Amino acid sequence: MQIPGHIDPVTTGTVPLRSGNRVDLVGLTREGIRAALEEAGLDAKAAKLRSKQIWHWIYHRGVTEFDAMTDIAKAMRPWLTERFIVGRPTVVTAQVSTDGTRKWLLAAADGQEYEMVFIPDADRGTLCVSSQVGCTLNCRFCHTGTMRLVRNLTAGEIVGQVLLARDALGEWPKGTMASSADIDDEDDDAGHYTADGRMLTNIVMMGMGEPLYNFDEVKGALKIVMDGDGLALSKRRITLSTSGVVPMMARAGEEIGVNLAVSLHAVNKEIRDEIVPLNRKYGIEELLAACAAYPGANNARRITFEYVMLKDKNDSDADARELVRLIKQYRLPAKVNLIPFNPWPGAIYECSSPERVRAFSNIIFESGISAPIRTPRGRDIMAACGQLKSAATKPSRAELDRIAEEKQAALG
């Protein structure tokens, strides 16, 4: 079947996970790599040294073959190759939109599929990363929400998306490897190398799945991404999006420390119960109180409220004024991202008109709160916000209703 959109011409350099008993080192901590080397037979001193070298090659240079790790003795490289791999997800399809947005359908070692998206802008490049195959929630405007949760992604599968994107963008540094000693200050935005025109500057955990229902693996992956001796992406450039898993929000702030985005989408119980059924478990008041208590939130690191614009559902002037009232009531350092609804097959909603979206935005701006309107990106390849879904399953309407009932029952 012909895939809509242009096929991405960039060579991805993917390394499919290979069969056998070899251990994939991607996603392991430094200590995890060291322990794996010791278990394979290296003594403690050698394992400590080699784990540091391998970490740099994987996350600083993007190398996938031990033969390319030139500061490791030639005699040791075959020994490593026999026991370990540096994996990548398998690329099933790669597409590029007419606006430059790229989407990859990826397959894990067990064949399960998930998607990631790269959105280029003039001043930044944002990678939208998935945390689950499918989703445990049932947000009614979201295509991913029509899928059952198949499983959580591992830390390796999550960070592997970032590595694969850098492969595709050709962004691994060339030349001499830097080390911590080469850095004169503590600017964690700088990282440990310089790259001309770095394209991948930001990460958003807004792909398939609810990140806070896969907390430990998401935390492990983002700690690797933020590590200054490797990918070195600042926590200020990473945003985690949640539909409102209130009990996990404080932990996310304390233990991960990245920016927070909340899928709000409505300002009263009746509408949010419909659009984001998780609201029936953790209501708006409880959610906003958790936002007010989010560690590190301030005017320099505002909480982002995502608000998808649905015609005649949540887009009235009264809704805009109530949103302003709630933000001020809870004294939230916040901005609102207004997202024109992106249609998908079987969706029951329509997008608000451009005039209605602008009027909604103006009311919020006039109150002193930023409310930019997000420009839809990647719609022609189903890569826009709310459109991601593995093509592996295409349930009927009746099946979708059954899935929604099962998810709601699980939420209690």
C-alpha cells in the first residue's frame, strides 16, 4: 500500500536489533554498562574504564559498532562484539511532510511498532518522542487513544529514538572527543562539543502514550539524554506532557526536573470528563493544585497548558475567560498552547474556525497570559499533534467503543 507523503530521502543508518543472547547497551546507565561488562568476565578496574569509553562512543559520537571505538584495544573489540550490541529501533517507514516535518514508524525487537516525529523550525528542532506502544488513556480527540496499551517502551527504546533521529539528521560530532575537563563553565546547554547548526535542540515527551504511566523507564531515558558526558541536552530543553496523572507529577519534578506540559483541553468537569476521561479520576481542581506545587515551576520555567480547539465544544469566549480565572486563582506561572484540532479517520470532532481560535487567544493574551496558536505541522503524513498511531491495528467503531469502556473501567 502506498504511504501518503514523501519518503524521507535521508539515510537513517539504522542498526536492527540482532538475534542471539547479546546484551543491548543502549538504555543502560554507566553503572549498568559496567555491571554488564563485569558479568561478561572483565575485572572491576577494566570494566570501569571500558564502560566510560563505551558510554562516550554511544552517546557522544553515535557509534554503533565496537570496531569503530578506536580508543579500545583492537584485541578487545571482537570480544565486545560477541557479547554486546549498540542497537537502534528498526525503521519501518520514514516520511517527510511538505512542511519539513518528519515521521518515522519504528519497530522494536519484538515487532511492536511506535512512532516519533521531528519538527524543524527556524530557531529550533523538536523531537516528539513516544513512551508507550499504544496508550492506557482514551482522550477522545487523540488518535493514539483509540489504541489499546500494548506495553511500555523501555529506557533503551525511548533514548533509541533520540539516537536514531541524530543518525538521520547527521548530527553526531566529528573530530576529537571532548571530556568534562574541556568545559570551562556549567552551561549545560553547551554540552561537551560544538556542532554547526545543531538541528535537534528540544525534546517533547508528547508522542504515543502517557509518560507518567511509564515513569521509571522515561526517567531513565531522560537522565541519559541530559547527561553532560553524552547527549548533553539541558533539562530546560525537554518537556514532559501528561494528561494529568496527579500522583506522579511531584515525582516528575523532583526526580527528572524537566519542563511540564499538561493536556488540559477543557475548563469544566463535564467537558473534560468527555475529552480527557482521566479527569473522572483526577479532577481539574486536583490537577491545578498539583501544577501549583510542581517543583521548579516559576516565571522563567512556566507550565504549558495544551488546549486543543474543538468546534462548539470548548472554544467559547466564556471558556477562555474561565481558563484565565483558573490560572490566576491557582497563581500558576503558565502559558497556553492553543492547538487547532488535527483530524483523523473516525474522529467525532471538528476544528474551531481560525476566527474563533484567534478570538479565544486574544482574550487570554489581554489578561496578561501568553496564548500562542500552534501552527499545524505534518498533517499530510498524519504526524500532527493527536494523529500518531501505529498502523498495526485498525479496530472497528464497535471495537473502539469496547476499548474505551475497558480503559474507563480500569481508571475506576
